[in-house]
Amino acid sequence: MTIIEARNITKLYGGLEVLHDVNISVQEGEIIGLIGPSGSGKSTLLRILDLIEPANGGELSIFGIDVVSERGRWLDLRRRMGMLFQRPVVFNASVYDNVAMGLRYRRAPNDKVDRKVKDALEAVGLSRYIQSRATDLSGGEQQRVALSRVLVTDPAILFLDEPTANLDPGSTATIEAIVAELNRETGMTVLMSTHDLLQGQRLAHRVAVMIDGTIAQTGPSREIFREPKNRRIARFVGVQNILPGRVVSRRGDLTVVEAQGKEILSATPPPASEVEMVIRGEDISLHRRKPGYEEAENLFPATVTGIEPTAPFVSVMVHCGCDLSALVTARRAETLGLDIGMEVWVSLQAKAVHLIPRKGS
């Protein structure tokens, strides 16, 4: 069931257009990860979908209700949703009173407040701090208090705006585990903006990439990170190699692309005659000698031209007719005994060579 449907959403602040032509459809029970550069409009979009502020144009339905024409129902709809912001907001009161606040605003009976607050704190592992002053807790603990305050109202949709941006790795892992379990156990729908690309891959069922105020691509994380639609998305998701090339022929189901005089096979049908090859560094394998067991369609000798540690990997630049950057583990680099000027063999599967039309072609 579609729980949120947005079409052609626009948003202006003064004369500045911060969102344009935004289209997104969210199914009940899924986790959507919004990723994109700073200033691309992720937080603004969440605020519009949570009905904190209106769009300037477009169509929006939530729970099947046209919220553009039904402004009088916003308060009731907002009570079915919850938002957790990047910086936790806690008040100079006990953890219990912080979490109970939303229920008290709704005039819930005291016994219900007590039960739900204790359940919410148990869910985020903060039961032992129930009488502690919230402002005395660590940043990660305060974020869990803020999350409890949202969860205690049983939202059907949870919006998370960079929820772990200021947290240490341990607190981040805790928040992620809580969100994943909530989604798995209760079927809660989650929309989360994040600057952490790995977090988007870990948590989200689908990822939406925002570029310059619009959603440029939506799909499973593997598709976004392995098959980006254009150069800007490829760069944002960390693709190390984007090489211009020209389609010269087809070889069975494979496309033959010429780049700097080197022919490279791709499993992508040719999108144009002038293309760019998108190749992730971790998909390039290096060998000290020509492998006899390798099943990769692309196999050629190369020379190491650069080595750069990029923990936990090592970035290795090689020249094989064209220039490529491979990512190998530090242990693999040590085993290979890599050094500048060293001769190696490069292997690359055709399915790891994704083709996109060259801009302007």
C-alpha cells in the first residue's frame, strides 16, 4: 500500500527555489534512505512530507489523503507521524518527563503515559536513566531520549533527519539497530536522510539520491551504487573510475568500448555511441602474474603508477592503456608487494563496467 505519494513538489524560500519536480512514492513498511550533497534539499523534503511546512506547488497525499486540499486535517495527520532531528532536543527535566511530554500534550491518562514511557525507554535501552536529568546524558543517550519521545506516540511514519550525524560509532550503531528492529517488528515506515552512504546501504530498502533540489534516481542500494544514472550521481556515491569511451561493436551479449586505445567489455547494452564507463575501484582485481583461473572477461597487463592509503583500503593507480584506480585491502596490498613501476595483471568482470551516455552525446 502506498503511504506517501508526492508529485512535482516545489519549494521556494523567498525567490530561491530549493525543491523542484520532486517525485517520490513510499510503500507502507519500507525504509527509504535519502542521500545527497549538503544543500540538496533532503531536510526540506522531510519537513514537507511531515507537514511541518507546506510546499509551494505539486501534489501530496499521505495515508491516502490529499493534504494540499485538506489543510484542516494536518494536525490529525501529523499525530500519526514523528520526526527526529539531527541535533537532539532535550529539556532540563528528567528523562521520564522528556519522553512523556507528547502524551501529556495529547491528554493521555496517567496510567497510559507511565506504561508507554517505560516501554519506549526499554526499547532504546535507557530504562536505568528514567529518573536522570536528560541534559546530563551523553549526546548519543540524548538522541535516544529524543527518539523515545517520538516513538511513545506510536507513529505510523518515522522521519529521521541525519539522526546520527553528530554521534560516535557506538551510538550510531545503537540508533541503527533500534530503527531496524522497529521496522522489522512493527512494520513502521521510515524515511531517513543521511550523509553516511554506508548507513543508507545498511538500513534502507530503497535509496533516493537528491541532487540540486530534486530526486535524481531511486532504487535498491545496489542499483544506486553500482548502476548510477549519470556522472554526478556516480561521483557522489564514490565511484573512482569514470572513463570516456566509444562503443565500437557488440560481442554476443557484451558491449565493446574503446577508451584511450584499450578495448573493454561491458555487460551494459550501449545507451549511446559516446559513453562513460563507470567502474568501482573495489571491482578491479590485481594479480602479480597472469591468472589462469580468472573468469573475468577483461584481463590485461598494467603498470602501477601510484599508491595511496585510504583506510581501510589502499588505492592503487595503474596504467593499462587507460588509467584505472583499484581499491584493495591493506593486507592484499602487502601480499602483492605493490610498488610504483611494478608490473601487474588487472582483471575486471564485464558486469562491473556500467555504461552511461556521455554528457552532450
